[in-house]
Amino acid sequence: MNRSTHDALPEPRLTLVYRLAATVAAPVDLGETAHGRRRIVAQTGGSFTGRLNGRLVPGASADWQLVLPDGTTLGDIRTTLETDDGSVLWVRSRSIRHGPAEVLDRLARGEPVDASEYTFRASTRIETSAPGLDWLNKGIFLSVGGRTPQGVIYETYLVE
């Protein structure tokens, strides 16, 4: 395809903003609904490092999940983070986790599973009132996740 310099678009690139390691509570299982199995998983603590550093605010962070019959999990993850300098971030991610049935069964049993064996991705939005972090309010972010026996790990990237 021939493109003129007027219609050429920049290729997006990803820049790591932070890596969050969070601990989680046992899921609150609401059971089977018309849409699938509903669960709420509270995030009980954790910390993040990278371009931003700080801690997860417990009591203000959880993942509202819908588990489909094939084991695919759709997440509505709402996390409150506090940076080392006291700035508060509201993070909302819409995630999908899927993979082979035997891998999802191992995850469900709490076994260690290498993150390369399944897909765990999210589109993420970040809001803050901190003037020095206003760029977060204007960014588009992608997150890659991994489940551990103790919790969950997210790496969040700015799409530039």
C-alpha cells in the first residue's frame, strides 16, 4: 500500500508504568447466575514498582469476576494504589483470562502455573488528582497478568 507522508501513522509502543504484586483473599462465590459463575476476589495488599512505586490500598481493591462455562474468566478489577509520595490512583481494568481446560483447572486449584501457559490481558484506565501525574488521566494502558498461589501480578504499560 502506498502511503503519503500525510496519512502515515506512528507505530504504537509500550512503556512499562509499574509491576504490581498483590495478595488476594479467598473468593466470595455468588454461584451460578444466568451469565455464569460470579465471584468477588478482594485484593488484600501488595506493592508496585517501576516508573511509579507504592502500595496497594487494602479494603479498596477487588476483582469482580464472571467465570464462563469454558473456564474463561472476565474480570472487572478496581484497584486503589498509593504512590510513595502519597498520590492516590484509581485503576480500573477489564480483563480476560483463558487457556486450555487443564491449565485453568490447575489455576483454580491454586497450583503454580507459568503465565505463558494461559492468556491474561486487560485494558486499563487510571485516574488521579495528583497534578504531577496528570499524564495518567490521559493515557491508554494495557496490562498483562499472571496468577500465583498467593495472589496476582500485573504489569501495566502505557501505549505511546
